[in-house]
Amino acid sequence: MSEKKIGELLIENKLITSEQFNEALELQQMNPKEPIGQILCQMGFLKINDLEYILDHNKKRRKLGDILISQKLIDEERLNNALKLSKVDNIPLGRALIRQHLIEEEQMSRAIASQYDMKYVNLAGVRFDQEMSGFINASFAQRHRIVPIRCRDNVLTIAMAYPVERNELDQIENWSKMKIDPVIAKESDILIAQQKIFNLRGESKREELSFELSEDQLRDVGKSKYVTDFISADVDFLVKRIITTGIRDGASDIHLESTEDGMQIRYRIDGILQAVELGADESLISPHSRQIVSKIKIMSDMDIAERRRPQDSSFKMKVSKGGTVRGVDFRVSTVPTQYGENVVIRILDKRSDAISLESLGYAPEEVSALNQALDKPTGIFLVTGPTGSGKSSTLYAILSRINTPGVKTLTIEDPIEYAIDGITQSEVNDVIGNTFARLLRAFLRQDPDNIMVGEIRDLETATISMRAALTGHTVLSTLHTNDATSAVTRLMDIGVEPSLITATLRCVLAQRLVRRICSNCSIQYTPAEKILAEFDLPLGSDIRFMQGKGCSKCNYTGFNGRIPIVELWIPTRDELLMINKQPDNQTLRNVVFATSQRLTMIENGFRQVQAGKTTLEELLRVVPFEQIEAGREKISEMFKRQSGK
């Protein structure tokens, strides 16, 4: 590579004068991000062909990876992984980096503009004129990912995702009889601009989707006068594509977010919001954003004319795969925002597959302890944690364990998420007065052996549940608490008598879900020093830390699925008697977890890290920080014992 700067090379080759270069430098001071070569071309001092020849002949173009590393957007390791993906999938490096969620699309486009000494433009908010379609053939524009965006003073501005060959630009000049000003823009913006300028309809492959509406939902949709007038076939397909992608990838929620640039679709997979590639259909979403929202509202029997107030509703669907048909419930919430309406769709996939504690990821010793507690004929079993911590799945696994032909099991749920043969399941409906408390009273007259209450929310539900446990029933339920022992203080806070808790409490299981390292791309690594310091672990410890480097099977996140980290408390007689003294949570924890036989949630999580199932970073993300602070000393001691230090 020549050590001379681009200005010196241009002057030396007599393509510009020193005066012209100095004049361009003065202009660059007003626009420091504008490449000097592009400024010279805009001022008419230099031809783009000559600039490109000098850059390429003298190897003055920096590699894209080097630019991104210099901007501290990626490191060498991530660059190498992306280069491998680029080679295997035969895609540009930029697209590989975006697919791996390593950089944002705009960051990539700006880096490409810097590499090729071109100007970056943001097409968001630009008004596109269909007259621009007369300058370039639509198929040519689609093939090269380019679009004409402006024509002024006999200069045609062409936006492109990646620089095209010079002979292609010459061909456009011959067609248009104009001088070409090439600029770089985001590929997604270019696809949207093509739709508007060339008036393109969706040409994505309309693959057969194994997806159908239930009969009741069809009748509801058919009543709406807006369906035939407002919802096109393209919109109908896009909604199906969005929802089936979520079901296919195991998403718990679908987020349709209105932004200044259009609509963004993200899926919550393994507890993290992720963008999932929708192929060619992705470019159709923003132009049809309002119709997509209206279609979902119609499916949910909402008021599509109401855009100023939040709405909540639901709809049901049948999904067939491999000849098997199952029902899926969807809870829909809309909220008005600055740029339009946001929609969140909660997917409640009613799979009928058997669910067990082992399949959820519980360790054999945890399953054994739970089974011993469940062998006791009466009492209340509580599963605690925040929303999304897997409480319902754990309850269903416990239900499957105690569900035998000789017992009667009834459940009150909001909503029913899994259908279990042999169990009578009822759903809460506040509109008609079927609350947890009302259904629970009715259940006690049905002579049940086991009762599951989806959630204890108030004193009435808590009191009835615990009195049912006191009168010979096994009661399962959930509470929203941070740890196992705070279930006691939570019950007392809502007004439950300590003596009632002492008489009925049999087991409390607090849990969180951490992402499981993808087994397909798992590699050994060393956590950052500040991460190790959070757990009071020395740099260069003997622990074999693992992480996922990212692959197609895990959507390049490095994680695939989730496992629970738990805090299991089966109270002893002395601990139950202590509850009568109404201790605060910290006092109770000091007693319950005084010995090493019981693991706190953070200690349990650290064992999962040692087993190579998750990462320290995941524990920091999921476990309450006060538990990490309280658990540092125990983790450090555990490490010293295991390493013999």
C-alpha cells in the first residue's frame, strides 16, 4: 500500500491542483465526516472514475473489517467468525455481521461509505417520486440493490446498499443521459424505496403455511365490514408470516413496534428480544404497517377505528404441522405511540406433549427433593419468581407428577397454557365474575384431591387456598417474589395469619430462567476481568468457562433454549415455628441458608456455569443483584474448596 495520502496522489497524477485540494479541505472542515475524495467530485474538480482508479491502483481502500475494528464496533474474533459465515453462506461480510447481531445496519452502511469514499444518506422521511422509475429499469434496480432518489441540475443521485461496478454506473448514465452521483444507504431503506418508486407488489414466495383460523374466529372476522374493503391479500399473508415465524422459532411474544422509519418486528426468544429474518417479506412490512395493525385488531375483535387508546383482547388459531393440529391462544395488547400503534402478541402455545421436571432442566437431586415433598398428602406448594421465570411450566410439570388415575385434580388458570389429560382445567374470566376466589370456592365442593391456583394475588385467594391445604388438599400456586423465603413475608404483607402459613406451608421453589449455551457452537473462553470481579473470582481461575460463538441453529446468539436456576426451600419444623415470630426476610434467610446443604439461587446458578451450561454474564442479567452481593463470599469459598486453594 502506498504511504502517500490520497491528496498527494491526486496532485502527483495531475488530476487536481494544489489550489483545488486546499479549497476542498476548507469545505471538509464544515463537513468533517465527508470523505475528501467525494468532496472533490462534488465540486467538479475530479471525476469519480479517476478517484476510484487512484484508490484501487494504490490500494488505498481500507478493508471493511479494519474500519469496523478501528471504530470499536467489533473485535478480531467476531470479525473472523463473520468472515467464516460470509464464506459458507456466500453473503457479503456486512450482511453476515448484521445477521449475527454484532452491529446495526446503519453502522454497517456508514462503514461501507467510509471504505469507498462515498456519502451516506438516510432515506427515512424522504419523499419518493414515482417519476424516478423512468431512469432505471425496476429489475436492474432490484438485482443491484439500488434506487434513484433525486434528479437535480442534470445529476441523478443513486442510493445503493453496496457499491456497484463502474461499468454498471456508466450504463445508467447512458440510459438516463445524466451525470450519476452514487451514495450509500441502508439496504432495508432501499428496498422500501423500491416498493414506492416502482410500485412493486410483494413477489415473495407464497409458501404454503400450515396455519388456519378456528371456526369461531372466522365467524367473528366475517362480521367486519372492513375486511374486504381494507385488508389486501398481501397484508393477510404478512400477518400469517409474522405469527407463524414466532411459533416456529419458539417465541413467547411478538413485538410490532412503530418507529419513525416504519415498523420493526422483534421476537422474544429465550427471554431476549431478537430480530428474525423474514426474507423478502421484510421489505413489505413498513409500507403496510397500518393495515397489518388493523388486520390483527380485526382478528382480535378490537375497534380498528380507535387508535388513541390502548386496547387488550385475544384470538385463537389452529396450527397444523405434520398432520398434527393444535390450538394456540394469542393475547393482544395495543398502545398508541408517537409514530403509530405498537402491538404485542403473547403466544400461548397449548402443546399437549408431556412435561416433566427433568425435561425442564432440573437436576436429579432437585427432582428427588421435590418428589419427597410431593409425597406428603396435604399442604401448599409455592413456585415464586417474576413474570417470565417459568413458574407455570414448573407447576404443569408438578401436576403431571401428581396426576394419577386414583386422584381428582382441578386447576384455575389465567390462561390455560397446557392441556393435560385427566385434569379438569378452568379459566379465569373476570368479565363474568369467575375470579380465582370464586372458582376456588366452587372447586372445594367438587371433592378434589389436588388443586392448582394459577396465582395468589389477594388475601381472599390466599386464605381460601391455605384453608383448602389445611383441610386435606394438596394446593399448588405461584407468587411474585424475588426469592424463596420472601414468599412468607409476601403472604403476611397481604394479610395472611402467620399461624396459617406455619400450618400449611410444605415447599417453596424460587426460580429464574437463564439461557442455555448452544451445544452446536460452544467454545471455551475467559470472562472479562470486571465480570469475574462481580463474583469475587480471580483472573486465570481453574474453572472452564464456556460460551456460544453463534451459529445458524441459535440465530447467532450463542444460546439455544433456557434452563432454570432454583432456590428450593422445604421448611423444617423449627423454621415453620420461626414464622410465628414474623421475622423479616433477611433474618429468615440467614437461618434457612445457614448451611451449605441448601443452595441459594446464585450458588445454584454458579454450578450451572461450572457445568458449562450457561455464562456468568447470564447470571448477572437474571439474578437479583442483592443476591449476587450476598452470595459473593459463598461462591468464593465454593471455588476455593473445589480448587484446593
